[in-house]
Amino acid sequence: GTRRRIVAGVDGSLPSRAALGWAVRHAALTGAAVEAVIAWEPPAGSRRFTAPDEGSPAIAAQLLADVIADAGNAGLVRPSVCKGQPARVLIGVSAQAELLVVGGRTPGGGVLKAPLGPVSQRCVQHAHCPVAVIHAGPL
């Protein structure tokens, strides 16, 4: 059969780091593989000149590598750098996953201190598999 797969959304924030750490620990218990996904988009709007690496997949890949290294058990994690809007990317890859793990809103932030940010909210509503929302601390 196919190997079980957990997808963790990563953007470098504390909640996304907590989500990846949780996914790695869960995978170690269940025998699943973890795919850490980071989405990147070119700078919006423009014909303006930008720094050569601004909005590049190379920056996203380095950030992802750093977050994976910090999570430990890196052998369980396969990095995936995808071009596109984060919620769309995560919803798309959720079709081939048994679980999608995302970070919640940063503690103390956001409109009316809602526990879900726009990406995690869209994932909860539209993912093709169950979604675990992990927070980095108390709300």
C-alpha cells in the first residue's frame, strides 16, 4: 500500500513551527511520513524593480529547511516548496493526505482575537482531509 502522509503548512511563524513539530511527533507515533509545505508568491503588483531574491522559491526553500531543522526528526520530513496562495496550495495538497496540520493565529493577534487566521480558516472549511490546528501558546 501507499505510505501514510501528513501535510504540515509552514510559513516560519511560531504557530506554523508548532504545527510542524506536532506533525513530526504524530508521524513518529503513527508511522506516517510528513510533508512540510511552504507556499510562495512573487511580489504583488508589479512592474517595479525588486531585489533578485524577493519573493523567490530559494528564500522559501531556505526558510523551510531552517524550520525543518528546528523541528527535529528531519528524516521524517520531506520539504515541498509550492508557488501559489498558501490556502489554495494547502487545500490542493490535502487531497493526497490523511491529515493536514496548520498553525492557528498568533496568540494575542488578529481581528477580535479569533483563534483561526485566514489560511487556517479556509483549510478547515475546504480541505479534503481532517485538519489539525495547532497553536503556539494560550489564546
